Amino acid sequence: MEPPFALLEQVKTLLLQKKLSSLSPYEEAREDSEAAWKKFCLAHTGEVRGQVLDLLDRRDGVWSIQRDAAFCLGLQLGMELGRLERFWETDG
């Protein structure tokens, strides 16, 4: 059986993909990025492209760790807030 956080990470990934696929600004940014990459590839050698891809992979790795840490922190905070009785009290 998968540990709970691993399952939540999988659900997060699926929900994020579903959400992004419905956002037109995301789709526009993705298409723009791909067009810019094609233009870059036409203007630069394979060696330069390899260096750029290596740099982008490293930056993406950092971003991925930050995103996962933010998700886990948000989940932890949500669970903690859910335990606070005063958080759910209503006036009247």
C-alpha cells in the first residue's frame, strides 16, 4: 500500500494537469514557449541547445522541489486548521 503522502502527490499531479488543461492562459503560454524554443533551435547549435536544456532541467528541479514543498506545507496547514474547534465556530 502506498504511503498517504505519495497518494496525495499523485492526486495533486492529476488534479493540476486537469486544471491546467482548462486554463486558456496556460495553453497560450505553452504554445508561445514552444514557438520560442523552435526559433531558438533554428538559431543555435546542438551544443548550445544541450547546455540550455541542462540549465533548464536544473532550474526545473529546483522549482519542482519548491512546488512539492509548498503543496505539503499547505496540506499540513489545512489538516492543522481542520483540528481547531474555534476555526469552525460560527456567530449566532
